[in-house]
Amino acid sequence: MAATLTIREHMEVIGADGVHIGTVDRLEGNRIKLTKKDSGQGSHEGHHHYIATSLVAEVDGDKVRLSANADVAVTFEEEADGSA
């Protein structure tokens, strides 16, 4: 949990495998708000998604590394209201 205190906007969020997931917009409570530019396509395009800080394995330099590989971590992304 202490690692999440060092998360800042514009840090890159990557999976455990090093694959880009998104860019930090800001922290909101126990969630990382990702920038809209990393929102995906279709119904996910053009709005923010969130990742729970409980998925953070470490913060190293300007990268937030999650404990799950990118292909799994994106399945945990949430909408603003907390829905998947």
C-alpha cells in the first residue's frame, strides 16, 4: 500500500509482463484513474477507466507495475461507477 502513495499523474501503468495498460490521470480513493487516451475502442472509447490500487505490485521510477499480466489486468478495469 505504501507504494501507491508515490503514484503521480502521467506515470505509465504496465502489467507484470511489462505491457502498457494505460497512463495515470490521478488517484481517486483506492483506484487509479487512467487517461481517456488509453480507454480502448467501441463502447469503452472516450471515457476514463479505473484500476484498483490493490493490483499494484510496485512503483519503479515513472512506472506503476501491476501484479497481473496486461491481458488479465484489463479485465479488472472498472467504469467510473465501479462497474466492470
